[in-house]
Amino acid sequence: MRISELKLGDTIPASSFTLKPDKIKDYLEAVEESSGYFTQWSQGEIAPPIACASLAMASLFKNIEFPEGAVHLSQEITLHKPVKVGQTFFCHASVIRNQVRRDLRIMTMQLEISDEGGEEVLESKTGFILSEPGSKVS
């Protein structure tokens, strides 16, 4: 499915993912984490909340086609409780903004992430700018 086909209020089917130590290590290297706060990648250690949000997006959007040149515009995260390495999470997303201006689509998705017990851990609003098919934007 193309992301531009989603309409206001549409939902992306629920997905699950696990915060595996190797994924946390990869994330910390990618963002060049230097504070030393998240140095433990073993089971049960606190993980970066943004890594959790990133893995949730990757899990949810794996079957969503983004147009070339899509830009991740914003990320707003509300953390309700710590996320830990080794935990499995369940997430779903819905479209809360979908506007077209000229040749660009501005879209915001609301992500809700829960732990194995069904308790909400994190919620996130993620914004994108997408070129419309057939537009002159490159």
C-alpha cells in the first residue's frame, strides 16, 4: 500500500517487535550516542525511548510504500514508563493529519505502543512531507 492512499482516520494494522540488544547497539551507533547513559545492551536494561519509537515505525511501515524524496519532518514522543532491552511491544498507528498543498502531502501519524501486558508505554506523533505522484517536486 502507498502511504498517499491513507486517509484521515485510517489505521495501519497492528504489529509487534522486540527491542533486541543488537538493534539497540545499532541504534546507538547510528545516532552517535556519547553520553554513556545507554551503555548496557543486555536483557532488562533501560533502552532509549526513541529507539523504541524508531523500531515501532519500522515494524508498522514495513508494508507501506513511501515515495522517493519523502522527508521525516517531526517526532513527538510521550513516554509513560521506561522501555527495556528484550521487551516485546505491540503498536498501531492512525492518520491524524493528511493535507495536500500544491504538490506536497503533509501527513501526521499517531503511534501507540504497549507492552506485553497491554499497558501503554509510549505514544508518538510522526510527521512526513511527501511529494504527490505526478507532481513536479523532485
